[in-house]
Amino acid sequence: MFLGLKLDYDDRNEFVFVTENCVKIVYILCSFQQFPPQKEEAYHCLAALVGSKEKVFINQTKLLHEVTWKTVMQIAKKHQKNSVSYFQRLCPGVKLERVFMDWCWWILAGLPFQHLVRIMDCYFHEGIKVLYRIALVTINLFHKECQSNNEWNPDNIKNDIANALIKFCKKIPVSPAKLLHAAFSIRGLSSTYISRIFIKTEMLLKSRSVLNSGNKQLVKSRSSDNLPTSQSQVNIQMMSHTLTIREGQKSPGPRAIAMGSYPIHNLKSQICSCEESLFTLWSWLPVRITMYQPVLLYTTEEHGCSLTTFYVRVEQHEPTLMMIKTCNNEVFGAYCSSRWFERNIKDDKGQRQAYFGTGETFLFSLYPERAKYPWVGIAADKDLGHSSELFMAADAKMITIGGGEGQAIWMDENIRFGKTDSCKTFNNPPLCPSGDFEIRVLEVYGFVGA
């Protein structure tokens, strides 16, 4: 909601607000005035809002500011469909985005103080989702007034509907209690649903920023045969001179210096900062994937240690690259060829499949040893049986990669502890000497356009 907020004291023990829209914070301060705090207390209250980890109160980057208003717009299209359609018909020449970009001003600058105080009480308890609900009710009320009140005649507001919404909020025809009752009566607007829309929008905007940035040359589509385009093939041939693995070697030998910039150069990993190891890992990927830009989908450093969050951020992406760094500094992981969402797919009998994935999945180790462990079926001339086709498995309590007389990688629901064994699917040794490990950092990457 808020853009670029930073709080600090200056030499005179006064507040310093560094923000492009710093005036908005004044409206939050208004709610404190019921019991006026000392400056130090007000500062700590605001710092707590900015630094909150359990609930989202204030978004501090330009990207998240855009994600927030686009989330409100997407939710409104579903839960206030008639109102949104009315605005689109009313102002066909005005983009709907322009209306929703100032959604927080409807509440913070438009609503009367007695309404704002009650809303802020709920906001401090529940987080920003309260404001989403208020915004939806505001749209609905405005739509009704436009149909029944001549003051909001379509001819009067169609040229400036954004300002008309703020003016309407100043004269909102319902009490604070009725406004909040209507807001919390909206069904199907759970925190999980809001989180999914928010994360989906965030990932879309990040992908677009990658595609539109600077000198990054990315392939955005593949041919109907699921193969790279002709230009991709040229690029792949260029890369093949620098990323070559000889048969029988576990990692590439000496290579010539690459010419130009490839997607791997833009990967900033907290697990693997060694450029040589990154190039080794990149050379192991399927050739068609090496031309796509990697994008960080999930990291325990930023998104916390939760399997639920992992699924929300990762499950719709295919393929994904998972890297694990243990507390003993071992680094290993897996290239996962299928979506993690496939754990929910049921067979003809209505049973969820235990394992999914394809033979393109492989394991790797980067430290202390560099090695790739592909599916054993690639080199086999005969059917090796079911135990050699156990690629990926997952549920609410764990994630598994590789099976058959052991699990190559297993992690618990808190993404804190795991174990690694030999398995028939990849014919790998344990990926760390002790077998059991504690996770220091987990990173999962997707590929833009793949």
C-alpha cells in the first residue's frame, strides 16, 4: 500500500520520513490520536508495522505497491463483478487500472475520521486484508449510489471517476458499523485466496520485468513440437562451445570464456555464489531450458520455512530447480521436471498418485563433490520396474525426490530437517555424508517463458 517508507530519527530526535507518498502515513497516525502517544511510542508503533513478519501491514517497494492495487482489482473483478463492469461501460476510454491505482486513497483520504478509526482498529488486528474488504464495499456502495442518486450521475463522473470515488467516500451514506459489517460479510475472501492472488500477481510482474529489462535476450515461446525456435537453436549452438560435458565426466572440464551474456549470469543465489559451480549446474539442464531466464520463486531466507508457502509460490511452475544448503555447508538439489501441483491429481479411481514426474528429473551435488545423477532409465535398455520411476512425491507433511529402497531427498513440513539415501530411481549415493541434514537455506527457481 505504501511506497518506499523508511523511518528514522534525525539529530534533533525528530522523525525522518523518506517516501514518495509519505503523507499517507499521516492517516495512520490519526488513529493513534485517540490516546496521543509520545514520539518514541509512535515511532516504535510505525516501525512494528513496517517490520511485521506475521501479517502484512505496509508494502515498501514500488513492485509491491503495484502488486497490491492489481490484487485489489483482480479481487474486485470476481467479488464485485457488476460494479466493475459498470465502471468499464461508464468510462470506456479510461483504463480500469487508472481507477484502482489510487484505491488506498478512497479509504485513507476519503472516508470520514470516525470511519477510519474503526477501520484502523481492525487493520492493526488483521492486517491489510481489512482494507481490501473495505475497498470492495466502497465500490459496491458507489455503484448503487450512481444508479439512484443524481449527484453521482454518470454524465458528471465519467471524465474523472477516480476523484469521484474519493468524493463519494467523504460523503459515504453508511455508518462505520454498517460499513465494517458489509466488509466482513463478503464470502469466499479468505486470507489464503488473497495470498494466492497476490503471489500470482507478484510473480507475473517479476516475469515481465525480466522480459522487458535491458539486454536480456530471452526466448518467450517454443515451437508446436515443443522444441526451441530456430533462433534458440543458434543461441544453443553458441552456448554449446562453453557448456560441454564429456561422456563419463561428473562435471565440465576446462571451458573457453563465454561470449555475450546468458541467463545464468543473472542468477543471484545465496546458496551457490561460485560462478564455476553455477555454470556446471547450468550445463546439466536440458538444452532447451538453458536459454530461459531463471527467476527465484521461493527461498527460506525471504519467505519463511513453510511447506504451505512453498506450494503457493512454486506448485504451478514447470520445471523448477531446487537447491539446498545444509548447516554443514553441503550443497545439493534436484531439477524437477513436473509441477508440484500434480501431487493433487487423481487417477480414474479417485486416488491421488503417490509419485509423479518424468525421466527428465535429475539430482545433483555441488559441494563437497560435483556430480549429476540422472534417471537410471536413460541408460537402460530394458524396463527397470516401478521402483526406478519414483521421481517426485509430496503431501502436506513432506516432499520427496527419488525413491526405491530409499529416498534421495526428503524434507519435512517445516523445511528444516531432511534426509538423503541411495535410491533406485537415480542410483545415487547419499547427497551428504551423514544422511540426515538440517536445512540452512532452500531456494527454488523457475524459468521465465518455459
